Amino acid sequence: MRTQYTKDHVKSLVGTLVMSLVALLPTIQRLCTWILVDHTEALKQAQSHGSGDSSLFSTALSFITDSKDKHNEPIDEEHVTTAHKSAYDEGKGNDMSAQSIGAAAAMEILKKFTSGSQSSTGSGNSQTQMISMAMAEASKLFDKQKPASGDKQDAVNSAGMTIMKLLVQSKGGSSTTIGGGNSGGLGGLLNLAQAHFGK
């Protein structure tokens, strides 16, 4: 015996389907913006170009991988740009925290990649290279400027996570989480990252 569907019944089914799809959108977006990182290659490159043993960088990679819930968190644009200026333009890293040193190192590497001044450092995709070089840069910057608080692990973790957030959000087109087009350095760099890595 066939079931007779009324117009109201069909409308209700369609409405339920649409609501289900809307509820799934965040999950779909996370899957579409997943960043592939070759951990073996990232560890190799970071250790080769940075300052520290393999455990420093492997711990940071585990932190980045295990903290997927942080990948779409808004980045504090003012903090990152100020940290970069303090560390690289003013040499005041000794007044900063280790996490700020990491954020500054991440921005420095992003600038180098998007300007073309950072050449390929080996095999692996550009995302793997960017994360590995940010971690390496943070380890060296930590040694050079000796921040006021935190340890080298904090700096390397911060650098890797900052890059991961930028990569995920540039893939997802979430530029509003870092400030609009008129907000300054990091917002502009996110647009460059979107062009560099593609959506």
C-alpha cells in the first residue's frame, strides 16, 4: 500500500533536510579546510634549520595535531603584528613572552613565503615547509632574544599553531577572524596566504 504524501508533509521533510545540512556545515567546512602536514618531513626540516633536539619539534607537532579545536580560533592580529615589530624591528624580545616570540617568528616566515624570499627547504608540500620553518625560526629567535617568560617549547608551539591557524583560515576564507582588509599587517598577509595556497 502506497503512502500518500501531502504538500505539508513534503514541505516538512524538505525543511528537516535543510536544517540537517545547515547543522553539518561547520563539520563540512572543517573537512574541506584540513591542512595536510607531513610530520616526518616537518620534523626533519625543523631540526635541520632550527635550534633544539627532535623532541622539541615532535612535541610541537603533536600539540598542533591534537589541538584541532584551536585551528579556527580567531588570531589576535594586534598581538602578532606588535610582537613581530618588537622582536624583529626593535630587538626587544627579552621583554616578551615565549608565546609572543613564537607568534613573531610565525609572521616572519609567512612574510618570507608570501614575498618569495623563502625558498624551498626540501621535500614536502609548502604547508609542511611553512610550519617546519616557523618552528625552526621560533627556536632560534628564542635563543637569540631570551624572552622574559616561558620556555622554548612554548615558543615553538606558538609558532606552529599560529601558522596552522593562518593556513586553515586562509583555506576557509575566514579573513574576518583576523581583521578586515583595512586592519593592517596580518589581514593583508592572510589575503596573500589565500592567494599563495589557494582555497
